[in-house]
Amino acid sequence: MSSSLAIQEQTKPQASDRAAARDFIVLGGVLVLFVVGFIGVVAATGWEETLTQLRKLTFGEILILLALSLVNYIARASRWHLFGYRLGLRVPISTSFLHFFGGFAMSITPGRIGELIRLRWIGRVSGWRVERLSPLPLVDRAYDLAGMGLLLVAGIAMSQMGLSGAIGVAALALISAFVVTRPSLLRGLIELAWKLIGRWPEVFVRLRRAASATVVFSGANTAIPGVIITFFAWFAECYALYLLLHWMGAPLDLATVTVIFIFSTLAGGLTGAPGGIGGAEAAMVFLLGLNGIPLEVAIPATAVIRLTTLWFAILLGLVFFPLAERSARNN
């Protein structure tokens, strides 16, 4: 028995290494597709105009865009630590940050399922089973939806866009967030799904337990700071797009930019594509064009904002991933 356990312990790291290698290959492939697609669109609309717009950006302006993205990441990492604390985890905030940033390397796995690697790291550090930690990513995503939904509603209220579809997206985001942070509702939906499907009882038992555990996140002492942190975290990236458009000589009001950024991000997520790639970019270019931004500005603006948000996060994840993995193995 002891020898078989030893063999399992040896094979687990090897299996995880192979999985990580596959994820990095997928990441590289998606990046290549993104670049090829961008080049193709730019070629169709004209190299000269697009490059002219890109040359308008200074190194200092790029740093400002990256800094605003960092505000988003740091705020959400702080929220991740808060949620862990509410769940009963007592790990240093530096460890929470390491895990959160390392998980960014898996942002473009389907459904961001790769980000669950954070639970593996936390489990090794704390000794908790993954099942006990499962409410964390669920609630983390729910508060993202809540904050983004509120931003979208606020943007619609203050802008002149009249984007009727955005109301439905905002409502879906807010309802999803509400259900996830209400254990009784979530358990009811899980039980309904079990009655309809009638298969995989162990999975549904675990889901029900995870739903019950979300009760610690529904109190005002968690909900209020969680929503406030999320609101300003995502507003930082909306403001980055607002500044970028001004620097490229095609300004829009902040409320309209907020609607465009949040709607595009949520719409990209609804496509199911890793990281919303393709859907988010298409929606953003379309909405910018709808608001009078010419293609030779809309395309490079979309490319730059996605590079300084999504791809910057992935780059940071690639830096922190091995550090988080090494730290977890040493515990």
C-alpha cells in the first residue's frame, strides 16, 4: 500500500506538469490566432491608418494603461483574500496574491476552468480538501458579475447609447450573482437540475455542499466590500479605454465607454470562447463603430486595450505560475 501511494505522489506532479505544458501550448496557439486575426483585419482596413493611430501612443501612456490594469488585478486579488478569510482560511495575503496572479496563466482555458489551479495551491498550503474550497471561485465569479452588471446599468443610465441588449446582459449578470450568493436559491436550482438529469449523484452532492458553504459570503460584511472592490476594479479598465480613445484622437464620454467595455467583456464571456477571445473584440469594434469611431481607430484601440488587460494578465500569470507552484510544493 505504501509503495503504491509513493508512486501516486510521484506521478501527480508529472501529470500536473504535463497539463500545465498543454495549457501553455494552447495559450501560445490562441495568441498566434489573435495576432493573425488582427493582422488580417488591419490589412483589410489599411495598414497606414492603423499604424498611424498606434504611433500616437507614447511609452508613458502604455504604462498608464498597464497601471490601471494592475489596479484591477490587485483589487480583485484583495477580494480573493477577503473571501478566503471569510471561508476560514488563514493564509498570508502575500500567498493569496501569489495564487491569484498565478491563476491568470490559465485565463484562456475553456470556461477559465484552468484557474481552478488556485484551489490546488491553496489546498496544499492549508491542508484543506478542494471540495471545501470550491465555493471560492464560484463566489469570486459571482461578484465579478455583480460589479460589472452594476457598472453596465450605471453606464446605460448616464449615456445616450440606447443599447437595448445591454439591459438584458446586465440583468443576467446581476441575477446570476444574486443566485450564487443566496445558498437556498442555489441549492434549489441544483436539486431541480438533479431531478431533471437524475445522473452523477456524487457530483450533485458536492455541488449542494458547495452551495451551502456560500452562506458565509452573503452577509453585508462581505457583500458590501466585495461589490465596492469589484465596481472600482472594473471601472479602472473602463477608464483605461476612455483614456486610450482620447489619446488616439477619437474621444467618447466615460459613460458610453463604460457600456462598450463592460458589454463587450460580458458578451465575449457568453460566447464560451477562452477568455472571450473573438467575441469580446468583435463586440468592441462594432460598438465603437456604432458610436462614430472609424475602423482605423476602433481596431487598434481594441487590440491595445485587450493586450493591456487580458494578455497583460496572462503574461503576469506566466511569471507567477511557477512561483506559486514551487511555493505550494514546498508546503
